Amino acid sequence: MRLLLLNPNTTEALTQRLALSAATVLPADVELLPLTALQGFPYISSRAEAQIAGAAVLDLLAQHEGRFDAAVIAAFGDPGLSAARELFDLPVTGLSEAAMLSALALGERFAFVTFSPRLTPWYEEQVTRAGLGMRFAGTFTPDATLGSIAAVAEEMRAPLVETCRRAAAHADILILGGAPIAGLAGDIADEVPAVLLDPVKAAVLQAVSLHRLRPSGADKGSYARPPAKDSTGLSPALAHRIAGKDAPDAP
């Protein structure tokens, strides 16, 4: 099985961090294919940026179609997730959704812990979309200044640990949200009195399970393929996919 790990952020260092976290739970018979967006933002942190990133996700999936069996959209707000499921015939998972679904099996209430309050509105919309508000204890962020986006896990380790301890008074499961802190959950688990969840690991394992359960992914009901339609200005690969044609030869 080939699993695409698609980082919609343009920072290659984040892709490497995500891949390292994914590798710790990857089954031996699964090949991980990390991919970094070539256009967009170094780090997605708003609704507007997520909308733009979602379009880039569809474009990248179309350009690499046929090279992978399932995909993980590796940004915590899951940009483009529903659209990708509608358009492509394979399992697609997102960090937020996969982490929340895993949290439901590990505790009664879950909370998000992330590194910037700017992310809170966008992240919490994922809870509403999933219909899990009754199980959600809120989003917790440290009172610390953000430095290098590629070194958040190291530079903000102590404030994030303290934030997790504070959040543990309100939730059984703490989901560490954001690509810059991928892998941190395992590093600080012994310092926090709650179960810590790494969204990357949850999304990877879910994608593998879905591939084995249903290789075609979500393709019925509301996720049935839309009627073929011509478009203007899209990349050849994405335009062909939407038009219901075979993908053009890859460059």
C-alpha cells in the first residue's frame, strides 16, 4: 500500500516532522509518500488560508493520482477534506477528524491544545462540523510568543506542557493540534495527567484501516462523484478529473 502524506503548508521542515511522526506507527507493508504544497502559505492559520489550501490539496491529489492508494491531508483544520472525498475514489483522512474520532474511544471529553490562539476559531469549527460539541472541552493555548514555525515544538515545549496540565483538568483526552507540534505528544506524555493524542498518527492509522476496509473510500450517497463538468483556468490534471476524463500524462 502507498500512503500519500500531503502537507498543504509550504514549509518542507513541517513535512519532515509530520513524516517522522507517521513513521512511528506505519505498518511494515505501507510505503509513505510525503508531499509538500508548492503554493500557498508557510503555515495555514485562518479560514481564508484554509480555503486556498483546500484548492491546492485537490490540485495535488489530481496531479499525483494513480501513485497512491490513500491520502492524509496533514493540516489540522482538514482543508479540502470533504471535497477530496467527493472527487477521488480512495480513502482520504484529515488530522482533526481522525484525532477527534480516536478521542471518542479513549475518553469521555476531549480538548485541543495548540500553540496560538489565532488558530482557535478555525479549529473549533471542525468540532461543530463533526457534531461533537457535547464531548468537547475547548481549546487551550499557552501565553507565549510564537517564534520559528519550524521549531515550535522545541521552543514552546515548556509552555505547551503547562497548557496540557491546565487542560487536563477539563478533558480526558488532549489532542495536540498543528503540524508544527507533530510528534510532541509522545515526547511529553509522561508529564501530563491525561491521554495525549498525536493527530498525524491517528490519521495515518485511520487511512490504512479504511484502505483495507473499503479501498474505494467514500463514493456513495452524498459523496457520489459529481456530474462531469468543464472548467476554466484549472491545472490540466484537476480539470480532467472534474471533467470525468482520464488524467493527462504526468510531467
